[in-house]
Amino acid sequence: MRIGIVAVEGSLLSAISGLADLFWMTEQALRAPPAGASYGVRDQTIPTFETTIASADGKTLRDPQGRLIPVDTSFHELTHCDVALVTGMALGPDRLPPVSASVRHAAAWLQERHRTGALVGAACAGTFVLGEAGLLNGRRCTTTWWLHHALRQRFPKARPVWGTAVEEQDRVVTTGGPLSWVDLALHVIRSEAGPEVARLAADISVADSLPLPQLVYAPRGFVNANDPLLLQAEQIVRHASPGFTAEALASTLSLSERTLHRRLKSLTNESPKGFITRVRIEMACVLLERPGASIKQVALQCGYSEETSFRRAFGQLTGMTPADYRRWSDARNPMRPASHES
């Protein structure tokens, strides 16, 4: 498997070298698995991972701290690869991903690689390079949570999904934060080499093979704060009784159900039901971080009359049970009094 890694001026050196290292370590582990480990991969089916770092002209570049980024070849010379990846980069003076000449060259190269069948992927601000290539048009995608609004504004034809860690559609894969190149690499390995190889890669790098959604890291209500309709709808849901429906939300907003569905799809890529669920679960996260309330009480406060339904929805959005979330949150905030576990 030949993997092309894009380097542009301001790319994160750690992400570029990290991707190359993780693919290399995976291949080494496949050839000599840890003692006692069994991952169901036979010697004759061991995949290879050949990484090549490419820039527009094949020359070395500088990372945001001025360090040299090693480059193996140019985009023009790297005409065949099975996977093409672009990582995060430094933001411009406006605190947004830049649109430089090297970014435009990278976008054109990625567009051509996708056209010829390669799996194309990006982490963090690298998602914007895929946007410049037109590869996000009409496709579900994600980026780091604090660039979500900027991605929507710059690429209105894209379909960014709020709060997810990984999105793939039509062999275009995107992941979240600056360190999400790990998630990107593991997703590529799972997609191209199979789940057993991905599990080995995750185990040797001591990483979660299934990353947590970004929703658990972002400030509560962040995505809604950017639009008056979302803010109003959030307040309605927060104060609604159990059993509150999408129809009731549309009526309270003086909108038809169809109009509300269209507006939410354009703003957050959610259905009204999905919006209600997300707001409730974001409320639950805040309440679970406070000591005292039981999980049953939290469920009731968030509009769930059945604790089972609450637990199911919570797990689907956060990747954890409510109790696990409490423990995870407590571990991240050791100075805060521990929450009640029941």
C-alpha cells in the first residue's frame, strides 16, 4: 500500500512524521508481533505500508516553529498512491486555515488522486485543503470543533457534521483535532488492511481504536451559539417537558416541520429529532459533571421519562455510558469534587 502524505508551508511536523511512524510501526509489528499476541493476520497476507512525503516542488518546507519538514518528492512525481493524506497546519493571521499557493497545489493533487481511486483523507485544518479541492461538496465531513463554523462558511456545499471524530463518504475521510492524525491513520488501516491490523496498530501505539466524539470536548452549546434560530431552539428544548417532539419544536418556533427540518439540516446537518437529542445530551453532560444528582434524576431533568432511553441516547452521542462519562470527566478535573455514581 503506497501512502502519500502532503506537506505544505506551515504543516505540523509532528503530524507528518507521526503518520509515517505509525504506518511503519504497524508493518514492523505485523512482521514480528508482540509475544503472545494473535491478530489473525497470516504471514503471506501481511500488508506493506510505504509512505512518501510530497510537496509542490519536492523541496523541504518549514513547520510553524521554523523546523524543516523532510520531503521525499514532488506532487508532479508522485502520480500513483493508494492513499493520500493531509494533516493539520498553522492558522493564518485571521486564525483561519490559509489559502496559499502550496495549499492550492496540494488541493489539485488530492483532487486528481481521488479521481484515480485513492482514499483521500485529512485531519484537523487539513480538511480545508480537501474543501479547496472540491472534495467536500455534498459529502459528510468533520474538522476540529473550533473550526466547524469556519468550514461551513468557506465551503457552503460541504456537509460538516457537528461533534463527530471521524467521517467518511465516497472514499473521502476527515477527522477532528490537531492530534487526530492518529484517528486518521487507524481509520485508513482499518479501511484498507482490515480491522485486525487496525487493532494491532492501536494496541502498539496505545491509542483508542474508536475515538471519542468531539462533542465531549467542545464547550456545551458551542455549535448553537452561532445562529439565533439554534439558540432559540436550544432554550425551548432545555425547558421542555418529557415527550417533547419535533412537531412541538416547530410549532413553538412558528415554523412548519418541513421548514425547521430544512433549516436545521443547513445549519447543523441534523434532523429536528437529532437536534433535540443533542441538546438534551449536552445538558446531561453538564449535570453529570456536578456532584449529587443520580443518573435517573439527570435523565428526568433532560426530558427523558425512561432511564433506558436516556442511556441509549447518551451512549450513541458520547460513546460512553453516563457512569463512564462521570468517571472520565472526574479524571480530567481532579480538583473538582467527585460526582455521585448511581
